[in-house]
Amino acid sequence: MGRKSASHELVKECIYTALMDLMEKEDYDKITITDITNRAGVSRMSYYRLYQSKDDIIETHLIEVFEEMHGSLTVEHRKNHLQAA
């Protein structure tokens, strides 16, 4: 993973974590992009490079989790299939 990719992933994680933290204290509809960026310690420009809305933060995170789980299951399935053969 390159330096740019690592910092990109760190920004994504900070934004996601900030939104989750804010959702514990505030109604989702009342949370602003400014609230998220302030909590995450990132600029609005960094936010908008990655996301277009609050919904996009959650959707992107869920897709990444799903892809990671799918990849793990696929590897496990292949391993079990090879052992059975």
C-alpha cells in the first residue's frame, strides 16, 4: 500500500468513525458535514474527494465490509474444497 493510499484509508476511517461517534449523541438528520469534518479533523475538501453525502459514508463502509467478508469466505471455501479433494 502506497503512502497516498494509506493516508486515503486513514481519512476514510476518521470520517466514518466521526460519523459513528456523532450518531451516538445526535439525530442523523441533524449532523452536518461540518460536524463530521470537525470531529474527524479533516478538511471539507478531503471529505468531498471521498464522499458526496452522509449516506455515502455508510454505504461505502458497508460495501467495503461486505467485499472483505466475501473475499474471506471465498478463500475459506477454496481452502475447504482443496482439502476435501
